[in-house]
Amino acid sequence: MKERGVTLIELVITITLIGIAVSAVLGTLAANAKSSADGMVRAQAMAIADAYLEEIRLKSFTDPDGVDGETGRLNFDDVDDYNGLSDVGAIDQFGNAIAGLGDYRVAVAVAHSSALTGVASANALRIDVAVTNPAAGVDVRATGYRANY
């Protein structure tokens, strides 16, 4: 009666080949898992930029109380008050830090613009919101306009 089986050499070669294949697959999965968070960070940065831009665009074009350059975001009552705003971490319009978004940096620039057809530069403001997350290498920019019409 002839016995069937594998030799020790065949078994070692099989285990080696399976080990190489598994490590290649796991290496690919690890690379994908590492970069999958990038999309989430970019989406968060864009949501922050959009929220700031919407807040600013909802403000008055001209200063309603006649006092220009209010200090503190809670007191901002017109678009150009936001010029030069720089926040470390995403902060809501009431000055509260938003949990989990402390790694982001927000910078706002507001300037008169002649980019809107039919609107004089004196009656158009360009709003640029830049949101970065240096740790994740994310840099997102959102631009909007506010016209006085």
C-alpha cells in the first residue's frame, strides 16, 4: 500500500509562498487604510470653509451701526469685519470651539472686487476662506462674493 502526503520541503515552500502572498495583500490594505482618512479630512475642511463663508455672506454689506471694525467675531455685523480673521481650530459664530476640529486653521480675507459683471468694485466684496490642516497636509479654499445692491 502506497502512502500519500507531502514532504517537509514541499510544506516549507508552500508556507513561504502563502506568507509572501499574505504580506503583499496586507501591505496593500494598510496603504489603502492610511489614505482613506484623507477624504474625510478634506471633506471636513471644505465643510468648515463653507460654514465660515455662509456666515460671512449673510452679514450686511455696509456697517449697520456705523461703527466699523468691531472686535471679536461675536460682534461682527458686516462683511468687512471678517477681514484678517484667523482661527486656530474651527470655531462657531458664537466663539465656541468645535470638538474634534482643533487641528484646522482658518484664515479669512475680504477685499473689494471688480470680478462681478455690472457691479462696481465699490459695491462688490470678494470673500476668501482658507482652511488648512498642516498635520494631514490639507489646504482647502472657498471663495464667495457679497454685493451691495
